[in-house]
Amino acid sequence: MKFNEMGLEASVLQGLDAMNFKETTPVQEKAIPIILEGKDIIGCAQTGTGKTAAYILPILNQMAKTKQQDDHINAIIMAPTRELAQQIDMQFEGFSYFVSISTLAIYGGGDGATWTQQKQGLEMGANVIIATPGRLITHLNMYNIDLSHVCYFILDEADRMLDMGFYDDIMKIAKKLPQNKQTIMFSATMPPKIQQLAKSILKNPAEINIAISKANEAITQVAYICYETQKMGLIKELFNKPIKSKSIIFSSSKQKVKELARILKLMQFNVAAMHSDLEQNEREKVMLDFKNNKITILVATDIVARGIDIEDIGTVLNFDVPLDPEDYIHRIGRTARANAEGLAITFVSEKEQRKFYRIEKFLEKDIYKIPLPSILGESPTYNTSTLSQIHHNRTQRKNHYPKKKGKFLKSKRSKD
């Protein structure tokens, strides 16, 4: 469906045209009309499907219909991380180029000047506030901020916010807002805690589901079965030739991230590391350099697995197998964005085979295993029959202890 068929205001269509946005994605086609009707909505959509624009555009459209008061906060968008808050702010600025709308991003990690700027923006009023829950709560606890004009309350990456322990903060913020606000929630997954949150703050919401927690079909997924000691050698082999597009390498520890970045720098690559030891201004510089092609390889912990919307990432490499299938989906979702194709490579050591098998079971597909380069020697065997039996036994043990009214029933364990 084309954006000019959705009844959007001329000023919004001008912005879309300037950014060369012509056709909607499936989540935009389903969500935008519902939001324009003023209904609450809960949407389940994976990263890279265009869900940010799915709520920005209808909100912007409704604001464009009437002149907005400069000192009124009309919309609050919650995001789990500062990186996602910044990204949403940038997208809002792009779409609203022809609409007189002010935005303000509120997040932690800055210096005193950043805090003062955020405080002044909240007290003076900005039409759209994009904030992380913890930092916004801190401001609300310290200052008298007028939220009586808020018409839209949006939760982006809601499951991630709950995973980070923001449930109480979200509820505190929601209680400070007008009862007649429109609430919009997007989540990549729909566990019970998200359903509980939805029941608490949404009113008769419409529901949309787009490819729940499945990998983008445009991503080619492959794996190398290897010993842990072969991983660094495999990195050198894979990156021993020119790279045509930007790449992200994910690792589970800061120490490995730092070591990988050091090795790739020695190989003369434009590489940077992204991890929690970096100060906020350092992280912002790294992401800006990555977006502007000054950096072609980003080595990162899961701190950037969600919320970074950079369209020309060609390859995602998992140096370590992520803890669970959801983390895998979010990692590889950094590539194949905006209708592009992408490649996802995973290194699977002997100890990680069980985790990788769970990912394959979750995806309901076997991921192609590429033979190791001969220079690295023999690889371990990936024994699916053994892994399948282990998976079966673990499932049987879990089912052997049924739950009843929140308590475990005791029974004797049988031998496997």
C-alpha cells in the first residue's frame, strides 16, 4: 500500500516524499489506520519491520492537523536504551521536516549540561518527549512537569524495557498521564508479563501481529562448527579480504569485544568496540562514525542488539552463540533492513552446540554449516541426533514437575 493512499496530511506526505518513502511495510499498513482512528493498540513485530514509522507517522499526522502549543507536552515515547531514544528522535525530526513539531530526547549518561538541557526542555515544554524510563522518572520526581496535555503514550520495545526492570517506572509514568490518552505498545515478543502490562494500561486495544520472533527471510543464515580455540583464526580468515559493506560482530563479553577490536585494528580495518565501559559521549561518537562509514566494523556486546536503525549493515557475525533464540533474532535483525539482503554468520563451539540447536528448533530450520578452512584443522562433529535426545530429556524433566497454583508438586525422579 502506498503512503499517499492512507489519507495523511499534505505536510506529512511532503516529508515522506523528501525521504523517498513510497510504500508501507506490513506493520505500517496495519497499524497506521488503527492509530489514526484513535484506538489503543498492541503490536507484535520484530526489529527491522518499520514499526517506528508505524507509530510516528499517525501521531505526527494528528498533530499536523492543529497548531501545537509550544509549551505543551503532547506525546511521550518510551524506549529501553539511550541509543533507541536517539534513533527515534532522529526519525521524528526527519518525518516532521514540514511540520512545526518540537522533540526532546531524555536519557541518562550525559554530563551536567545534558541534565540541565533536559530539565529546561521538560519545564518549558516540547511537543514530543522520547525518553528512557529511569531518566524520565528521575526528572518527574525532582521537578513539577506538566503532563496534563499528553494525548499519546507510546512504549517501543516494551519486552526489552521489562527485561531491564522498568515495569514499576512505566506504571508510575502511566499514572501521571491523563486518562483519555491514546496508548500504543510495540513489542518484539509477547510473553505473559507484556500481556499483564497491556491489561494494566491499554483500553480495549486492537492487536496486530507481524512475523512474531522469526528471522527476516532476506537474511542468509550460516554457521561454522569449531573449537573455541579456532574462533580467532576463523575471524582472521573471514576478514582477510576487502569488505563491501558494514559489519557487526557480537560477543557475549566485554573482554572478547576488546580483544576482537584490537586484532582487527592490527589487520588495518576501520573498527571500533561498543560496550558498557564506554562513556555516553564515546558511545555516541562510535555510532555516528559507524553510520557515516568512518567505521566499517563494529564489535559489540548485546548493548546494540536492538534499537539501532542503520540500513546498510551487510553482515552480522555472532562470535559467541547468544543465550536464547530471542537474542539471536535481535542480533541478526541488524542486517537485511529496508528491503535489503543480509548475511548472518555464527561460530558454534563444542560447548555452545546445545544452545545453537535450540535456536534451530525455535526457527524450525537447519542452518547451513560451512566447512572450516583447511588451514584451521579439523572441526568438532555437530551431532543432531545426540542434541535432539538431550533436548528431549530436558523437556521431559521439566514436564515431570508440573506446576499447580504457583507451587511445585513433588514426585520421585525416574532415571533417564
